[in-house]
Amino acid sequence: MHKLLILLLLVGFNLAAMELRGEMTQGSMIVGKTVADTSVWLDGDALKVSPQGDFVFGFSREAKLTHQLEWAQPGQTKQHKTLTLTKREYKIERIKGLPPKMVTPDPDVLERIRAEGRRIAKARRIDDDRIDFTQPFIWPAKGRISGFYGSQRILNGKPKTPHYGVDVAAKTGSPVVAPADGVVTFWQPDMYYSGGTMLIDHGHGISSAFLHLSAAHVKVGQTVKQGELVAEVGQTGRATGPHLDWRINWFNVRLDPALLVPAQ
């Protein structure tokens, strides 16, 4: 269940409200609302604030447990609040005796993986003025949850990159819908690891990624509405079965999509 934190502060002779929506835990996205013309900082870094006072930030899988939020209206002294996160435990799976090529890709494959990663990173750097992230998110697909954010495999003693999405098991061709309004910023049908891969930007650096897709129903640059059909579940890339891997980023910070939606 999402937690709501509301702070009311007296700034000069004006009553300024600061609202934060989201769970105070590692992997969480926090949506903020304040009055117009207020500047906001997280750990000393300025956050983008819309003309209406909307802003967003997030915490990584291994984020430290205390952070400083500051805000101020023009000509006023900064106010501040310490944000305290709860620590999460993640599933760790150790597998031994695998062939080396299953642990470390060949050099030519590794270069392809890196090139594809650079393309995804470029799309995730978009800093659009849209505030679609303020919508309550919905699940982009229906099915059994088969993979969880933060889990990690250790293959032959070598830790692999943690899983940064939530996996929804469903038949190939099952519908994938937009979890919130946004703009399609990336589509590639045949990436090495993730196969059919689509990104939808929700504004202020928040983006959804959909992996292992079998088909796309929208094009790059297209604006989509929440609930609109955008793609189909598949088993493309390095997938062992048909499913949707849904991921959420705040720029390069990987967040847990399951914290944004009701339990399935």
C-alpha cells in the first residue's frame, strides 16, 4: 500500500504545502506536489518542478537509507526534511557448474550488448516537460507474477546484474497497454537480451520499458493514453518463456514498478 506524507510549513506569511506520494523504501518512485514557483532539491541536486508544482524522484535498489529534501520559494530560506527509507531484502540465487559462455558472452556479442545499451541509455536521458507520472499507474499486462525487482543470480561465483523489472507471465500475443500516458521514445524488435523492446516516456525522466515483446502497435514519437494497446507479449531475446518484463526508470535510476500498482 502506498504511503502518503504531507508536510505543511509556514514560509514567511504564506502557507506552502509539500506533498510526497509513494513508499519510502529502496526502489521507490516518489511523486511530489508543492505550490508554484517553489524550487526543490534532493541531496543537494535541483529537481525539475513543473509550473504547477509537480516533481518526481526515485531511489535505487541499494539506495542509502537517509536523504535530504529541501525546498524554498523565491527570496525565502530553504526548508528541509530528512527522508528515511526502509531497507529491502532481495532474492539471491546461486548457480554453479555452468559453461563459461553462459556466464560471459563472446567479445562480438558483448560489443552488440554494449551498443544496444547505449541506445537505451540515450532514450532514458530524455527530460520532457510532461507530467504523466502524476497519474496512478496501472498494470500493462495481466498474468502471474513470475519475476521480481531486485532479485539476482550468482553464476559460477560471479554476481550478475540484478533483475530490475517485474515479470508478468502471459501467452505470446497477449495485450500490453500503456501503464500511464506518455510518448513512445524507443522501439527495437530484436535486441540481444531483451528482444522486442519499447520505451514510453512519462515526463521528468520517468520512463517505462517493455521487454521480450512479439509485436508493436505504436510508433516512435506517438503519444499514447493510459490503457491504450501498445504491444504484445512475446518470448524474444534471451527469454525462457513468454512474458512481459516491465521496468521503470528515473533517468538512470532503476525503480520497482510493483510499488506503483495494486497487487495482482
